[in-house]
Amino acid sequence: MSIDLLNTIVSAGIGAVVALLTLYVEGRRRKKDRKRTEYNIYKSYSKPIIAAAESLAWRLREVLMFNGAYLLPDAPMNGFFKYKFDSTVYRLCFLIGWIRAVQKEHSYIEGISDKQNPKIREAINSFQKVLADGSHVEVSILEELCKLYNLEEKQISDSIRQKLGVEIERIVFGFIPDQVKKNVTNLKLEQKLKMISSIMDLISEHTQQNKVEEAQIAQKVDIAIDEIAREFCWIYRDWQNAIGDEMILKLDNGNRYYDVIGFAEFMEKRTKNEWIQKADNLFANLDVSIDNRFDTRVSQVKRVYVSLVELITVLNETIEDQEGISSSGLQTLTELKKKLESQ
């Protein structure tokens, strides 16, 4: 091999290595710049989400510790009480709006360390879940109906329980098209008997037990209706997205693409918006001093509060050299969280 050819090969090899190193370094630099940019975008959402979550947490703390007189069924609708109710609903929708904004700006989770990613995802998901997930209530209704009509329910697996819970809900909603469970109390006696019979036949079939006699169903129909008519408010995931879409507005410039509407615009929009109005049901005629299975919203509000404090804590850790919430404030909120978790 000639010297000239060898030099050419060596030069080409060195050039290729230099080119690859240049591409690698440039790629690393672009990746680092992109992560920093994406992190800054996410950080710009962290503070308003913390502020929104903190605002709602303080209000729920007030409700849980002092019974929220402005939410009670017999609360006088004076100006102050109406404001307190409206602002409570607004604070919930406000936070849902910020979470929706951060979801739409799809790069919101990039740039945070791998160790923090799961925590943030889990905290956001936990808040959304306690608003939307009511499967345990349907299972509880199943269990109480089994006890009421002397059916053996211990042999039912967890997966079958959940399936039956969904089927029971489907039967009930077949009798109340508005999907407001408490309205089963307004059904005529004939409809009540038919609905309960359909539910008990379903349970008997799946558990291979004898059907409940019509006379036995009629004897305890009012108690069965009370079980089904439990007060609840599930704001399903798609509903949360719809509420969030109504709460956000697009920005033309700035370090974020989205902002969330203020209280005045919320009040104006709320009167004619079916999605935002769904949030009212979580707080309307709510008595947190009575925590039983007939108003599942009480335990739901407690779980929402716990999820809020967890969300604040996780997001507060992601903000570099900035304080999202005061240490004393977080400590006060955490004290009630621990108390609720121990109950």
C-alpha cells in the first residue's frame, strides 16, 4: 500500500471520527438546551398549579375543620354564603384548568429528573382519580344489597364485584335517564320493584344462588332504594378535561401557551355551561359532619384534600431556588392530611 493511499485512509478516518464527535457533542448540547427549555416551561406551570392547589386545600381544610356552614343543606343564601360556595367551586375548577393546560402543553413533564417524573405523574393522577373513581361505591352498594336480601357475597371475587357494580349502575340508570341516582326515590313503586328485582336477579345469576322472592323484595324495597340513592359526585376524567378546556385560554406570547380564566369570567360562563356546573354537585348541600355511606362526597372531599397536599409537596420540590409554598403553611396543611389518613 502506498504512503499516499495510507495517508488518505488515515485522514478520512480522523475526519469521520471528528465528524461523529462533533455530531455527538452538538446532539448533547441540543438535548441539554431542549431539556432546560422544557423544564423552564414546566416550572412556569408548577407555581400556578401549586398556588391553585394551595388555595383549594385551605378552603377544604376550613370546610373539614369547621363544617363549612355555607355548604350545608339549610344554609341561608345570603351574599356572603353564596360567595363562599361559588368561590369553593371556582377553586376546584381553577386547579382542574391548570392541570388541563399543562396536559395540553405536552412537553410539560420533560426536563425533570427521572426520579421526579413518576412522583409528579402519580400526584396528578391521584388528584384526578379521587374526583373520578367511584367503583368502590358501586361495590359497596352490591355488598349492602346482598346483606339486605340474605345473599352470600363472600364468594364473589373482586373482579366480579367490580363488574357487577358497573352492571348495577347500568340497570339503575336505565330507570333514571338523567343519571342522578338520588332520583330513584322519585320512581313509582312499580318501577322501584322492577329495578330492585332486576338487580337481585343479576346478583343471583352471577353467584349461582336462588332468586330473591318478589314478596321479600317488596318488603325491603325502601331500604334498598336508600342504598342505591346514595349522594355522590364523580367528575369523570373526560368531564375534567371538558371543565379544563372551558377554564383555560390561549396566550399569544409569554413563557406559557395557556392561562386560566378569573373569577368574574368563571361566574359569567358557569351559568350557561353544563361542564362547569358539574363541579357544583361535589359541594352542594354537603354536611361533612355526617360521614357515612349515604353521602360518599364527605369521604371524597377528604381524599381530595389528601391528594392536594401530596401534589403541592411533590411540585414544590421541583422548583429550583424558589418557594412555591411557605414551610409553615405546608406543615399546617400536612397536619390535617396525616389526621385524615389515620382515620
